Amino acid sequence: MAKTTTLHELLIDELKDLYSAETQLTKALPKMAKAATDEGLKSGFEEHLDQTHEHIARLDRVMELLDASPKGKTCKAMKGLVAEGEEKISEDASPAVKDAALICAAQKVEHYEIAGYGTVRTFAELLGEDEIAALLQETLAAAYETAQPIQRLASTLNLKAEEGDEAKASDAEHEENE
């Protein structure tokens, strides 16, 4: 593994990490959309996929400006987040609870993106790479925009999951009393 000695090298390394993360998401988001039962959640995952393709296109442009390849690194964090999402998909849970679990996975992904893009944008600013910083800011803003509807859905869908739990508890209590 090459030694990273400058902020410029660190910027490129982190951009490669984000490129890998976004590429992994292009495979994970369709699975999450298919597993979701709530139509709003399903369409949210589909919109996130469209945005992810835009993020990749911006990263391609950024790496072109830096005269570097976006490939060559695997984002281990996203690999783990995707694996957690896949576990949620395969769990035996009620539809409402599964949707709540998928939202949990989506929020983790979104916050990872926000942290990553905020960091590389700051690196680009410090290095005087204004065009790159502006491109990264666009993606950061998009990540914040994606996080908001997910959060709103979480409020509704988590409540449905909780109501389902209460109904099950009430049914179980009723059966015990018979």
C-alpha cells in the first residue's frame, strides 16, 4: 500500500473510497427497493439510485480534473453497510418492521455519504480546488436532500412497526386469557 504523505494524495484516496461506495450502492439500492413494502420507501430508494448515478458522474468529473483514476480502492465501510442492509432484507419480519429496518440501513448509508463528501469538499477547498469543491458541494447538498425524506418516512413507518408490535402483544394477551 502506497504511503499517503500529502493532503492532495489523501483527497484522491478518499475520492476513490467514495467512488467505490457509490458503485456498491448502485447494486444495493435496487435490492432495497424490491424488499420495501411501502410505496414511498420503494420510490425513495429508486430516487436515491438515480442520485447515486449523478454522484458517480460528478466523481468521474472530479477525478478527471485531478488527472487520477477513480478506481482501485474498495470502500470497506460501505461494504459493511451494504452487508447490514442485506441482513435486514433477509430477516423474517413483518412488512412494517422490515421497512423500518431498511430505513435504518438507508440512514446509515446517507450519513456515511454526508461525512465523506463534507470531508473531501473541505480538503478541496483547502487545496484551492474551487471547481472540485463546488462539484463535491453539489453532491453533499444532494445527500442532505436525500436524508430528509428518509427521516420523514422513518417517523411514519417506525410508528407502523410499533403499532404492529402493540397489536401482536394485544393478540397474545387475548389468547392467554382465553
